[in-house]
Amino acid sequence: KLVGYCLPKFETIKDKVQLIWPKTKDRVAVFSFYVSQNKNFNNVWELFAEKNIAIRCGWHCAYPIHKSLNIPWTCRISAYIYNDFSDIDKFFEVLKELVIKN
């Protein structure tokens, strides 16, 4: 259910945030994304940390795939049984704040 809830939210900001692979509901609730206008991933995770949201940013031990996709870095969120729709809403509020102010 959380995957189906996240995907349309990513779609609303696709001009500013690139979701990496697959964009279908038959996937696990792990989302890698790239904030295209932000040159430094530290700015991204710092904002989320300030809002008490844990995400990972960087190369995730996968630098070759980043290089082949011509993407300098990605951020990643994941949802599990302890997450709910309000967690997803909070994440997207912060993500939209980030892409609007940049």
C-alpha cells in the first residue's frame, strides 16, 4: 500500500526529482531518487535530518551504476511495517520544501 501511495507523489515532482527504477507498484518500498537541481547531497540529507526524517544519500556502495546512469549521487528512503501514510506525507512535505526553495 505504501508503494502505491508514494509513486503518485513522486510523479507530482518529476520535473525536480528523478525516481530511479522501477516506477511500478510491483516493487519493494525502497525508493532511490536524485534531486536534479541540488549539486550536493549533504544539503539534502541535512534538511531531512533537521526534520527528524532518516534518509541515506551518497553512492550507496554503487558508484559504477551512478556513473553509468550519469547521476552523481542518489538519496534513498525505505518503508517497512512500522511506517504509515503519515510518514510518507511528512517525507514529501520536506522533499517539496527542498525542491521549491532550490
